Amino acid sequence: MKQLIADCREMFVEQAQYRELLYEMTRRDLLIRYKQTIMGFGWAVFMPLVNTAVFSVIFTRVAPIETQVPYPLFAFCGLLAWNFSASTFRASVGSLTSNAALVTKVFFPRELFPFSAMLVALVDLAVGSTVLIALMAWFRVPPSPYIVLLPVVVVIHVVFTMAVSLFVAMANLFYRDVKYIFEVVVTLWMFATSVLYPVTSLGGRLGTLLRLNPMTPIIDGYRDVLFGGKPPDWLSLGAAALLSFAVLFAAWLQFHRSEFEFAERI
Amino acid sequence: MPESVIAFDGVWKKFRRGEHHDSLRDLIPALVRQFAKRREPTLEADEFWVLRNVSFEVRPGQTLGIIGPNGAGKSTALKLLTRIMKPTRGTARVQGRVGALIELAAGFHPDLTGRENIFLQGAIMGMKRDAIRRRFDEIVEFAGIPDFIDTPVKRYSSGMNARLGFAIAAHVDPDVLLIDEVLAVGDFSFQQKCYERLESFRRDGIPIAFVSHNMQAIASLCEQVLLLRPGQEPVLGGVNAVLAEYVSSKGSLADARVTVLEATLRHRDTGAALAGPIPPCAELQLDLELRAEANLPRCGVMLNIMRADGLVIFTGMSTLDGLSESHLQTGDHLTARIVFSANLLRGTYTVNIQLIDTLRQWPAVIIGGVGSFVVAETTRIAGCAEVLPLYEVAVARAVRSGAKVTL
């Protein structure tokens, strides 16, 4: 127990000490985005827009489904939120192994790699949300009053994303298989989440299974507070929040405790 | 504020030969093994001690040199100090802000400019943004690349890269300094600048641990030296004693064809065995007695003197100086007395002897490191040989026409 408190203290002290490095690493990744590209930040919205267009054709013409708001808005909102998690996961999973020179030679909290990956994705999310606002204006969908609850959803989303990325970054350092497995997992996971279609309506065993996925209440939460005109489903979002914080705590602690092995095992 | 200090307290560190179970396929058997056999503090089959029971303490103003052959654990020792790794047993302790001159350009991103990389690398080394901004001009000035500061570092030459890395590291303002063989960067004048910088850190009373293969640098910067050798006990001691041990142990090739019965370096005038440093230009005498354990025809005795950093001071051979060759048969004794003058400047030197087959011009027997000596002297600026200059300086005034005498 004493050890646990000491470890937690150390985790936070290190983060406070190295907060400027976190800023610099995030800045680095954003700067590189600009270098030798013409579109720069445009890429942050380009992919979700293309996907929105493709799936709009599929789900309004080929196999029409019913959504509360115009489908492009539904899909773009889902893709934007999903991309925040997915790109954080993708950047985190190889972040330790691709920075082997730093991991084996220089000391600083290694959590900064997945954390800065997350901050970069958060900037992308912010950039993308301007397009979301434009889409809402275009389809004349007014923001719901529950938009004040948006920060709650964002915090839960960020916590869950941090937790998973810490875990996969660490796991990939010890077992390189993780990177390949996780690539498949991320793809399947998107279709098991209500990114492009609502999955909550599904019944049966598959429906029960899908309800265990914490990403669904989070993404549904975004839609509810932005334009659903209703508060998020507190029961499932609450469960997702509880799970997110628990997993973050466990993953971070485990990450911190095995950090000193990274240089030897990489 | 507590005194800054670098210390090892009975540190043991083990590594594993070969790979860890790196893919999931190997995880299952590894887990089973771990379950079957409780973790023990002893060595398993594929493990080895890279550091065994190492202790030292470096206080403000002191510099510890860490030397040893490749793979002896020098860099590992520094990694334990920077907390990148944890010791298996014992404690590695650093009090104060660590400046680590290790892998200086590790954080550089090739697409970013020199300016952007200074901020990134500075932050990696633990500098605050304000501090970097304040010292930015100094860093650029030190690296000597003001014209290229807004060029992406991927277009830098490797020398420029290394210079920028060192310049950033040199401005971190550490409480303690760990250095891993990074001073060999850049051209001669930049290296001079690096050593001057280290000197100034030392004068400021910063404890330094310094890993190097450059024995001259070790000899001039350190008072205390830690010698690490694979599979052997560490040796900690004064710089001269440890350097002498290192260079003599390096060359000691035990050759089964001879048994060395005596090998002693003496003062020529008194005949006393050497103890402690000698002044330059001392007359020395090496007494050597060997028993041949095999037939060694046509032998000449070769004398070789080397400085600790590997510089060959002298190589010569008895037969080339007019002495006839010796034919040794099993059981014969060979005694040799070699008198020479050590017209040398400060440094640590080893004496090596070889028996050369004069016909085949090939060393028959190498007897490395039969002795070593330390020359102590502080009056010369640099160099290796004492040439005993005599200065005669005179000034002849030029006749200045039209010079007015003013009172």
C-alpha cells in the first residue's frame, strides 16, 4: 500500500516536472505535420470527410438506415470521435519501439510518448470539430442545450483513450505481435461501435456483447449532447467512465512500474 | 540544499544473454517456467553479471573516470545512474539535477530546424523553456552554426549535428554530470572547447562521472578511476595506479612457451624497484629473467614502450643494436637487463617485451606489460617527449627614425 502511494506520487511528480517536454513533443509532431505538406492540418479533416461521403452513399442509397439527424452529420460526428481514439492508438502502439534511441539512452517518463500522441490527436479533434459545426449549420441542426455536458463526455473519452494507448504501447515493447494484432482489432472495433450506424438497437447475444464496448456510450454521448436534445445515457456512460478510470489507473501504474525494464527489453 | 553527489553502493546488475521471449509464441512456456520456479536472486543459465559489487562516491569538485574494455559495463553503470535501468542489487544514487552527456543528438528530429531542435532536445534533457530561450544565443554560438540555425538538421553534416548536440547538453546547468565518450566529436578546435567546458564544470564543483577510452583525457580530468572488466572484480583507486593496472592487464598474454621468473623496473642509479611516479628523464633499468619452456631459436629481445592511450613511444630490438641473437632450448634461462632513459612527459607508460625470431621477423613470444611507470611533471604544456629545450631569447630594438622624445 505504501509502495502504491509512493508510486502514484512519483508518477504525478514526474509528469509535473516534464510537462514542458510533453508540450515540446506534441509541438514537434504538429510541426512535422506542416513540413513539406501542402494540406497541413487539412489532413486532419480530409479522411473523416472522405469516409463520411463514402458511407453516406452506402447508408442513404444502398442500404438506407434511419438516424435522428441527417446521416452525414451522424457519420461525421462518429468518425471524428472515433478517429481521435484510433489515431492515438495507432501512434502509441509503436511509439516506444520506434524511439529506441531515446528509450535506451535518455531518462524521462516514457508515458510522454503515448500522451503526446493523444494531444496531437486532440488537436486534430479540435480542428475537425470546426467542420462539424459547419455541417450542423449546413443541415440546420441547432445545438442542444445539453451541450454544456460536452466536457464530461470529452473527459471520459480522453481517459479511456489514454488508458488503452498506455497499455498497447507497453505491450508492444515486450511483444511485437501486439502491433499487428491491434491493427486488426482497431478495424473490427470501429464496426462494433456506433460510429457509422447505431448498434444499441441490436438484440440477441451479439447485442449483449456489443453493449460491453465502452466506446459506444462515449460516441453516443457526443451525439446526445451535441444534437440529440437529451442527456447522455447515464447508466452506460457511467459504466464506461468507471471502467475508463479503473483501466487508466491500472495501465498507468503497470507502465510506470515496468518502465525501468524498457531499456533492457526493447 | 543537500550536497550533490553521484554514488554506487554495492551495485550488482545482471543481464541475459540472447533474446527475451519476444513474441507471444514464447510467452506461454516462459510463464510456465516462471510459475514452476520461483524467482531467485541468483543467476540462471543464460544470465551473467555485468556489474558485480561496484561501489564509489563522487563528491562536488571530484571527477571519476570509468574505464575498461568494451562490454565491461561502463555505459550500463551510467544508465543505472540516470534511472533508465534499475540495479539487480544495491543502490545507484544521484543527488541533484542530472546532466547526461550521453547520445547527444538522440532526440533530434531530422525534419525540424536547428532552432526547433534546440527547444526539443533541451526539453528532453530537462531544461525549462525559459532557460533555453535565455541561453539560446550561447548555444548557437558554442555550436558555431549561426548561419544554419533555420536549416533542417537532416541537411547538417554529422559534425554539425554532433556539435549542436554537445552545445545543448553543455548548457543544461546540471548539479551532477554523467559523460559517456561523447567528447570525440567535431574537429580539433571543437574538442578543445568541449574539454574547456568540462574543466569549467569541474571548477564549479560539479561531481562528474566520465566514461572514456581516451586515457589521456582520463588522466588529465580525473583523480579517481574505476576499472571495470568482464567477469572480474572492479578496481577503484587513484588515477595513476588504476591506469597502470589497466594497461598492464591489457597486454598480459600468458605465453606457455616461457615462464617469467622476474620482471622488475628499477631506478638505474640506486637499483631500487620503482615505487610511485618518477620525474622526466629518469634512467630506468628493466631486469628480466625467463625460463624457456620450448625451443626458441634465433631470439632477439624487443623492447616496446607505450603510453596509456596507446601511443607507441619506442620500439627497438637488441639484435639491431648489435647484440647477437640467443638460441634458447627448453629449460634454458634467459636473463636480460635493459637500461633506458625515460625522456618523457607526464603520463602512464607500459613496458612490453617480445622475443623475436630474427630469421622470420615474427614475434616468437609476446610478454606484454612486464612493467609500468608513471611520469609526473607539471611544467610542460603538452606533448610526450622531454626534449630539454634551452631558450636563448634576445631583443634587438629597431631604430625608430623620427621618434620624438616626449617628457
